[in-house]
Amino acid sequence: MLFAFVAVQAQTKVAHINSSQLIEAMPEADSIQKKLMKEQEQWQQILADKQNETRTKYESYLKQTEDPNASKAMLEIKAQEIENLQKQLQELNQRASEELQRKQEELLAPLLEKVKKTIAEVAKANGYAYVMDTTDGSSIIYSDASYDIMALVKAKLGLK
């Protein structure tokens, strides 16, 4: 029984690929990156506008606090307005992060599915039982370069 296990284990082929490098090599990655940058720039402009509005109101408030004729009630209202603007700015920051993350996932999903499907096809066609991802941060400690299927997957996708 031990010999049968060793024989089956000897037949198991394992390969590896750096999926991050593959994705970066794909032409779709550039257009996705450009769309994400455009989205990020739009959010940065919205945030900059809100910051400018908050700064302007705060500077106005500071000037009014120096005025001995300014009513305490008016100053409290202005302080509350500034506090509300700061809360809105924090909420906008949070929303921008969430929206950018969602957009990235939305744009990358079809590309990741294409990569996954192509890797599976190449692995099956070449008799690999497992393909491990060697992208930085993965748990691979060692990988033999002779099992790297990057060239095969790139060829299947028509990439150089």
C-alpha cells in the first residue's frame, strides 16, 4: 500500500506561476489601471473641494472669533458648521476608499477569471495536478523554475 501511495505521488505534477506578473503583462491591465486612475482623480477632486470649503469656513470662523461684537450664538453655529463639514469630509474619505476598492474588484473580476480559466486549461493540457501562485506574499518557500508555466499561459493568451 505504501508503494501505491509513492507511485501516485511520483505521478503528481506540480507547477507554479506568478499571477501578478501575468496580469501586468496583459493589455487589459493598462486600460483597467487607467480607469482606476481616472476614478481616483475624480474622488481626489471631490475631496479637495470639500477640504477647501472646510478651510474657508474655518478661516472665516477664526476671524469672527477675533471680533468683539460677534455673538456667542453665531460663533457656536459656525463652529457646528465646521464640525459637520469635517464629519462630511471623513465620510467622503471613507466612501472614496470603499468605492475605489469596489471599482477595482469590478474591473479586475473578468480579467482574473480569464487568467484563472487559462491557467486551468494549460495545467490540464500539460498534466499538472497543482499550480501554485508564486506572487510575493504567497506561502511558497521554494519553487523550481523548470515548472514555471508562465510562458505556456502567455502563449495561450497571445502575449509575448
